Amino acid sequence: MTTIDYNERIPNNVSLSDNRRLLRALESWQPKYMQWWHEMGPVGFQGDDVYLRTAINTNIHRESDWGYVKLPDYRWGIFLTDPDPDRVISHGDFKGEPVWQEVPGEFRNPLRRLIVIQGDTEPASVEQQRHLGHTCPSLYDLRNIFQVNVEEGRHLWAMVYLLDAHFGRDGRDEAEALLERNSGDADKPRILGAFNEPTPDWLSFFMFTFFTDRDGKFQLASLAESAFDPLSRTVQFMLREEAHHMFIGTTGIERVVQRTCELMRTHGADDVRRHGGIELPLIQKYLNLHFSVSLDLFGSELSTNAATYFTAGLKGRFRETTRDDDHRLRDATYPVLGLAEGRIAETHESALNAMNATLQDDYIEDCTRGLTKWNRAIAQAGIDYQLTLPHRGFHRAVGIFAGAHVAPDGRLVDRDAWESQRAGWLPTDSDRAYVGSLMQSVTEPGKMANWIAPPRAGINDKPIDWEYVKFAPRE
């Protein structure tokens, strides 16, 4: 096997070349990763030159490399933010003690599990999106999805680094298993349900990057509070890249909304399907679906496991250090919406057990800010319509509201009412077929599919009509 020059091939700030044991583990894993990338990564574009950002240190906004690269040649790196020698544990029973540089034996299994679950989501999204390049609405968007894909691949490298560096044989086995599971596979599916669902079209992709990647933001932010310092420093860097993924979702949906409003104003009709657009109520249905599925990723609102993770210092709350409490919460309570005697009511639960509910609340608040931008575009077009988040109990498969029949406006309805109105709340097969019919590839620089408006600006100060992807000759 050819030895890999990791300082050149894999940008890193963890001294890979000085750790022979870790090098041997990565040398064994890297060819399997490349096989996975070729088999499960973007289909049909591996030989093209794509204008991508490559991180070379933790200052990605100022010092990244930009240039054309073929996807298999992307330099997946391993970066941890700089250590803080004064950092102490921010919460739980060990609050105020120095953070851990090695894994405490008593927390080895739960820490490994947390890293594996996070790591499993990274390749899963690449697999879900692998066919979308063939229906790209523009070269700008094609380049963006590839940037998301390679960064998700880099995030997988980050989790594998932690497994190999800190968990020995068990970690190496888990690293290989991350490549053996595949999204939607009947025998070896991904761990979390949302990552086994298809992403069949670009409207779904934009919803995914807005809602599901935003869940990733909050999960990473809670891990950034971990007492295990290498995990905290790793995910802090991942969060810097995750922000771009959510930007793609936020602006992507905004562009769809803007184009829909343009068609409505031009043709004076709400039925934009006749003119190749996606009507606002259908956008709302896709929003309902992806928001509810993403809420399930937080797990049950009340969870003794989440309480244990907090108490042990393994995970914190979003922006833990900014919260005005004792950060131990042994006697604290937290308001949680649930079902009681046939109605939705608020109860006060143990704040420790309500960690997931707390994270959900922060997530919902963050999502609301995105909707404000989309609704501003609708209002500026003079159209009387608002996109809204459905009630947190709507269409839930996990947690307090799992299986309950909750309408988007928060009303409890019976099963018959739910089934009779479901088609007005969630995308139907015919809705999906229509959106699918719009997914025609547009690859002329500067041109856009009819159903989406152009972006406000290009990438890295390049114009919108820049040749973001240079296609190799097709046979």
C-alpha cells in the first residue's frame, strides 16, 4: 500500500505525521472511504472540475484555498479549533473542573455512541443527495451541492479521527461500520430515520439544508460544550462549515419563493403550475414535512439519557455558558408541551430530563428567523400569504406527540379528520411528481431553471455567470 503524505494530502492541525498508530489506522480506512465516495458519492461528476473551497486551517473565512478540483481529489482535512488552556467544564456534576483531554473510562461507551451517531449522519446526507446533480437548476447550485457533499465527507473524517485517536480497536471498528451502513439500505440503514429518507428533488434539498442541517447545528453546538475537549474542539470547527450549508437552504428556499411571487405577479394568477412554478401552498407542505421530520431527530422531549449526558458533562445546552442558571439544574424545572386528558397542555418537568425539549425550543426559535426572510419576500411582492411553522406536535414519529393527530395549527383532531386533510398538509404523490417534473438540468453559466430566481451574488466574489463547474468530455 502506498504511504499517504498526510501533511500534504490531508490538511490537518493534529500532527498526523507524528502519530504512527493513528497513521496506520487512517491508512487502513482511507482506501475504504475512497471506495465509498466513488460508489455512494455524487453520481456522474467525479471527473469534472468543480470550483470549491478547501479548508487549510481553522480560519475558513479568510484563509481557505479556492480553486477547481475533481471531487475524488478533494483534500479532506482534520481540524480542531485551538485549545483553550483555561477551559473548564461548563455544566453538570463536574462543573468548574478542567476539561478532559482523554476519555474517562466510565464515559467511554456513551461518548463513543455520541460520536458514532453524529458521524453516521455525515455520509448519510451525501448518499441521500447523490443523484441531484443531474437535475441542478444552475451551475451555481451544482457547485453548492458539491461543496456541501465534500464538507460532509470532511465531517466524517473528523469523527473517524476521534474514534481512531481515542477509542482503540472499538473506535476502528466503528469507523469501518460508518462506511458499511447506507442511507435507505434495507439490511444496514443509517442510524437515524430522517437519514434513510430520499431527497428526490431540489426543493427537498433546500428544505433539508435549512431544517435538517439546522438540527445538525444544534446537535453540534451541544457537543461543543462537551467536557471531552477534543470532541468540543472538533465540532466547533464543523460548525463553521455547517453555517454555509444552512445558508444554501435559507437562500435556496428564498429564491424559490421569490420566483413564485414573480410568476404570480406577471400572470395575475395563483395557479403558477401552468407557468412552471411551485405554488406557495405546496412550498408550505414541503416545509411542514421537513420541519416535523427534523424535530424527530432531537429524540424524545423527555429523556433520562439526555439528562445523564448533561450531568456527566458529555453534552450541554445550546450556548450553555450564556445561560443564567447554576448549570447543574438538579432541582430546576422546564415547561414542556405534551398530551394530557385529550388536550395539549404545558407541564413543568425536570429540567435535566427536558434537555431535548430545551434544544427543540432553541431550534424552533432559530427556524422562525428563516421564515421571516421568506415572508418578507412575499410581502414585498404584495402577496397576501405567510409561510408558517406547523405545531411541534404535527406529524411526529418520535417523542411525546408520536402518533398523535395534531393539525398544523395545533388542534387535536381524530384519525378520520387527519386522513381527510392530510393531502392539504403534506406533499402527495402527485405533488412530488409535479415538483419532479420541474427538475430539468440547467448548466449554461448564468442561466437558471424557471422555478427558481437567481442568487443575489456569486461565490467568493465571482459573478453569478462564472463557470463554477467545468465538465469533462462525456462519452
